[in-house]
Amino acid sequence: MSCSTRSVIARLAALIALLCVLPAAYAGYGDALNMPVGVTEVSREVYGLHMLIFKICVVIGAVVFGVMIYSMIYHRKSRGAKPATFHESTTAEIVWTVTPFVILLFMAWPAAKVLIKMEDFSDSEMTVKITGFQWRWHYDYIEEGVDYFSQLHPQHNEARQLGSDTDLAQFDNYIKEVDNPLILPVGKKIRFLHTAADVIHAWWVPDLAVKKDSIPGFINENWALIEEPGIYRGKCAELCGRDHGFMPIVVKAVPQEEYDAFIAEKKAAGQSAHNETTRQWDRAELVARGEEVYNRNCMGCHQQNGQGIPGMFPPIAGSDVATGDIVAHLKTVLNGVDGTAMQAYGTLLSDVELASVITYQRNSLGNAIGDVMQPYFVGQVRDGTSDSAPIASAQADEIDFLKIDDASTESEAGVDKL
Amino acid sequence: MSAYDTAHHDDHDHHGPAPGLTRWLYTTNHKDIGTLYLWFSLLMFFIGGAMALIIRAELFQPGIQIVDPMFFNSMTTMHAIVMIFGVVMPAFVGLANWMIPMMIGAPDMALPRLNNWSFWIMPFAFTIMLSTLFMDSGGPAGGWTLYPPLTLQMGDSFAFVIFAIHFMGISSVMGSINIVATIFNMRANGMTLMKMPLFVWTWLITAFLLIASIPVFAGAVTMLLTDRYFGTSFFSAAGGGDPVMFQHIFWFFGHPEVYILILPAFGVVSSIIPTFARKPLFGYDSMVYATASIAFLSFIVWAHHMFTTGMPLAGELFFMFSTMMISVPTGVKVFNWVATMWRGSMTFETPMLFAIGFVVMFTIGGLSGLMLAITPADIQYHDTYFVVAHFHYVLVPGAIFSLIAATYYWIPKWTGNMYDEKLGKIHFWTSTIFVNVLFFPMHFVGLAGMPRRIPDYSLQFADWNMIASIGAFGFGFAQIIFVWVVYKCVRGGEKATDEVWEGAVGLEWTVPSPAPYHTFEEPPPLAVINKNHF
């Protein structure tokens, strides 16, 4: 008996030693082990709730497993245990039905309180509309009239391609970096409106305890009041196709003055973008710009060489669309193709980007049609002020001679038409 | 004990199995069909497992090294479909076929030709399903949950996927009808409902869940089909539909489906633990009621899969509370198993080891399930690896472990030979260690912010993912030991007695080992039934 007691003590000592090591391990892996506490009141309460329930679960588990382990050690045949014959006890059954129920009540109460707070959208001070696209986010500061896209940083995008052989250690935040972060002010109750243009996405920033599905055709809402300036990173949480893993979110929370300056700067940039849209571009300029746009938006499916993937994604090189009527080509890109992964890029790209990528596709990737699409013309087709009828058959020269008669188009205007 | 049966068997007034391949093609014998189901699911287990290993190989380190993200998505989708519809469900139907008639003293299933048909549909359905991987437009890649609009972006192999799902559904519904008909009509005189082994009870309830939920799924995928090909817009907002409606319909099927995968496992474990504790199952009646309560609750908790879709507050509260309620009957089950072990006289043969492994690790999965029920916390957990860890804990060391335990437990009855106990124990310990190395770290990365269904991740998750991948390969290769043990046991080995296990209770242990081709052509006498129930 004393021998086995000693072995039990030895086991306990080993267990205690293990438990002592755990906090050390935890310290080293803190950011990869547990839910972040976050920087909003709600996120802290969610974290508290998570830890409370986790601890209750650990206690329940310890009791159940403890009894099992005790039983397995002492009630084994090899120790000469004789089986008891009891096989029911109404008292026991009632006890272990009612006890969990009471424990549940202690969990349900704080959970309901936090949930009610999360769902209270009243008194928000500003609104950002977030639209999910395959595979980027569009942020629209509704009150300010400022909007822009945000997507995986180009360097990260290059590094994450199959067979890129890039040393990922050079990146501080591999595939968590974007080109244009969402800038938000601290200390303001911000309401987020969520929708999507193509499939369901989910906008998730753990530090804000904010996750909501972006559903095409519907608008969801949630909110956050960020308390500390900083950079908070998140990911799309709902499977949204090939590049679901590559649409990160970066929220940069800044003091109010910095935020105001950012908005002012964005408004000024909007004006210069307008000037770019209305001026005449030459072909080399468009092709150069188009290559950049293509590699960012089209390459994923149609491949860098424009050959596509047989059976899944059609080629650009030598295709009927990219070598046929230029206006039909534009419309395919503007409106997408129903029932395929080809999205309506009219909402995704500016007029300059559309014009340049179409020009690039027709004059590169093995195509040499020689014609040119001007940005202002994209706007006209978008608005329906110009259409296929007289211009459809127009070749490059004729389009170049078109007058700039309507300069009212604005980049990314299509987003509001959702 | 088995004298009445062997005496009859010696009369030779009935036919044995037909020779050759036709035996398996035309068979209406519940044991043959059970065997077919079990071999089929074992094959699919390795196919689905290979897909899991492709996933874990890609996730071994950050960056994309092996497969295109689209193919990765196909793998996650297909892995789930294969494991759910091709492994766990058919394996339990196989066990039901083998064991239910022998447990209730019936000569065969009630509807033997239907039985043949419901099996033989499966290989065709899965051939079609798997063939989509080789089609131009690739296999399904929108997740096994098939959420529109994403799933509607799939190429024309989509139609094959829907067709295959319909056939799997038909097979399951027919199998379930057969099980219900058998249990209600074929019990030997004196085998009252409350004397049935728990495996029979859990399967009866599971069969009702299947009959109620599979047609809902069939309806949902048919609506996807018409949205894709016939211009309807059930799930397209542009045409007046709602993508979230699909999720409601899907999970109205999907949540009962979760219990379809686990209730028969409860039955298996409730058979094994009393045997090796040499003590009757504690709280038989409450086990039955708990199973029925879980089945009922499973129909009113579906939207807990959808807390981030934007439900009204009242809906979120309702689904949170109803989901938490499930832990009460589930807890009753776990406590009853522990009470059965308490003051027993336990031995730890391989089936018992896997059953205890089941109780411990299923409880871990159950507790993380309780955490997931808490809506505000679920907002953070949803669609992360925490969820992946949770459902793999209940399905792998849960459902799969119970299937392995059942195989070790009953294989002496099936083959007449004892399996290799030493190899069985090695199989248990390697499986248990690696399954935890595989799935436990997923809790950490999930909480720390790693979404599920992604082929690449940030460097902060690198260490745990590498560990998980090592666990995956270890667990995968450990299953080769299982195949070897089964193969050896089928080929020969120490002869099993009729009782096989010292403490075994139940009619299946009153027939000879191996069980003759036909058993209980005459129902067992009342005295035998009364001596052999819980």
C-alpha cells in the first residue's frame, strides 16, 4: 500500500512540475495561445466571459476526469476489486441533472448581459459601410463621402503565390498587411454596416470583438468604441472562395485630429483622381498601368501569362472577348459573367483602372489588337450616356477622337449602386 | 448458452452464402450487408484521411508550397463530405446491420432487399462524388456546408455533386426506415423496448433523426440546383431570395446530423463500459431519456451555427439558451458512464481503452461546445480553428474512436477469432497520443485568431500548425496498425469463445463465434432474454 501511495505522490509531483512549466510556456506563446483581451469595453467583457466559462469547464473536467482516474486506479480487477451491483440511483440522477442546470444559469446571466450590450447600436457617432468583395474590402465613410478599397499588400501577395520561394521571415506581419488600412478615430462609437458584392464574407477584428457576416443584398450592423490608438489586425472569417485566406483587415486607430487630417487628405485625393479620369491617356501609359492592375485583380484566375487554367478559368490570350469588340470587352469586365467567378469589376475598379487593364489585355499577353480604351469613355458606358450602337464597331482611332463631352463620372461611383 | 441456436444450425435446412462475387452483389443477409458497409467505410476512411493529410501537409508551414488554394478548398470540402457521409454514417449503419438483429433476437433486418439496395447505392454515389475532383471544373470547393452564393460559383461538376448527395440521402433514409421497421417489428417475444441494449435505442432515435432531417437537406440542395440551372432565386437577393435562408434550412438538417454522428457512438460506449467494468450500466432509463432529449433539442438549436449572420437579439438569446440546455442530458450520459465504472472490476482490453478514450476526449469536445454556445464568445470563436478543434474532438476521438472500439469489441463475434491484443493496445496509445497532438493545438491557434478553411497563415501560428501536422501524419499512419489487426483477425488467430468477454451481457453473446450465417431463425426463449439484458 505504501508503495502505491508513493507512486501516487510521484505522479502528483510530476503533474505539479508540469503545471509550473506551463506559465513559462504561456509567456513565450502568449499571442498564439489565447483570445486577445482587445481594446474595447465589449472585447474585454467577451474575454472575461470566455475565461469564466473556460475555468468552469476546467473545473467540471477536473472533477469528472478525477473521479474516472481514481476509479481506474482503484477499481481494477488486477487489484482484486469486486464489482458492486448498483445500477441506479434516482437521487444521483437528480443531483447531476440539477447541478449542471444551476451552473448553466450562472453562465447564461452574464452572457446575456454582454450580448445585449453588443447588440445595442444606439448613439453611434459615425458610420463606416464595409463591403466584402472577392477578395478585398471596400470601406465607405458614409458621412464623409470618402471611400476606398483595401486588400492584401502587393509584396505579401507575391510572396504567398505557389512556388514563390520567398523568405517569409522578412515580413513582420505575413499576409496580415494591406495596402490601405481602415483609419478610425479612438473614443467614438463607430457603427459598421456590412454587406457584400458577390459571396458571403465576414469582417473580423479580434481586438475589437467584432465579427459579422457580409451578405450580398443585405446589410448587417455592429459597432465598436476603440479606446487605444494602435494597429489591429483581422481576417475574413467566412469561406469566400479561392483567396479567402488572403483578405486581411488592418484597422489603424488614431486620435481624432489625425483622423480628421486623413479624411481631408482623402477628399483632396478624390479631386485629383477626377482629373486623371477626364484627361486623355496614351497607349504606353495605359498598358503600363494596366499590367499593374491585371496582376492585382486578374492574375489569380487568368494567370500571369494570360493563359487561364483550362476548364476552370478561360484564357485572355487570343480569347474572343479580348480580341473582339472593345465595348463588349469593357462590358464583360464591368458587369462580370453570371454564374462564374468573373465578377462585376465595375464596382471594384476605377475608370482609369478599367481603361488601362482593358488596353493592357488587348495589347499584351500575346494579343496585339492595337486599340485603346480611354478612362472617360468607361464612365460614359457606365452611365449609359454612350453605348454600343454607334461606337461598338469603332476602332481605336475613332475612340481616340471622341470628344470629352461629359466629365461627370467619378471613380468608384458604382459602389453606391449596390 | 448457445445450445438452442447451434442445434438448429446443424439441421442444414437452409442455404448458406452464395459463392463468389454474387454473394456480395445479391446478398440480403444482414451480416453480409453489415460487412459491406464496414469495409466500404474503412476504405473511405483512408480516402478522406489522405485528403486531410494533403491539408495538413500544406499547413505544415506558412506560405503555399504544395497545392493551389482552390484545390485546398476542394480538399477541405471533400474531406468533410467523405468523412461524414462516407465513413461515420455508413460505419454505424454497418454496425446496426450486424448487431441490431442479433441484439433483439431477430433473424434478419425487416426489409432485406431494401437493405441490399441502400448499401449498393453508396459506392455509386461516392464514385460520382469523387469523380468531380477529376473533372475540368474541379471538385466542390465551397465547404461541405455548400453556402450560396459561393457554392453556385462552381463549374458544371456542381450538378454531379448534388446528384451524389441525393443518392447518399436516399441510401440513408432507406437504411433508417429499415432500422425503425426492424426494431418495431422484429424483436423477439419478451424483448420489450426498455430491455433493448442502448445501442439499439440510440440507433432507433438516430434513425428518426435521419428520416426527419435528410429530406430537408435534399430540399435545400435541390433549391441550389434550381438556382444554378433553372433560373430560380431562392438564395439570391437580386431575385428576391435570401442567402441566409439556405443556412437556416441547411442547419435544420445539419444540427440533427451532428447527433446522427454521435448518438450511435453513445450506444456503443454504453455497451462496452459495463462489460469491462463487470457491472451493469448505471441509469439505463435515464440514458434512454437523455438520448431522446438530445434528439429533441437537436432540432431547436440550429441557428447557433449562425450567430454572426445578423439575427435579432431575441433569436440569439433563444438559440444560446437552448444550446446550453443540451449539455444537461449530455452531462447525464457522461456521469452515468463514470458511475458505471465506479466500484466496478475493470480490465483494460482494447475496446475498453478506446471507450474510455472516447469518454474523456468527447467530454473535452463537449466542454468546448458549451463554450461555443455562449453567443458573445462565439462571435470570437466562430469560423476559427477553435471550432475545428471542437468538432474534431467530438468526431475523431469521439465518433471514430467509438467505431474502432466497436470493431475490437465485436470482431471476435464476427470472425470467430480474437484480435491481437498487443497490437490493439499499440494502436490505442499511438492513436490517442497523436490525435491530441493533432487537435489540441488547434484550440490555441483558433483563440489567437486563425480562421478555418485557409491554406496559409501568419507566422505567429507556425509552431502549433507544424505540431498539428506532425500529429496528423502520426494519427494517419497509426490507422494502418488497425487495418493490420483487422486483417490478421479475419485471417485467423486465437479462437474466440461464444461469450468472448467475461462480463458481456446481451443476446449477441449467446450465439456461437463466429456468428453463423443465420441467427435466431427461432426467437430466443424468454429466459435467455431476461438473463441477457441490462
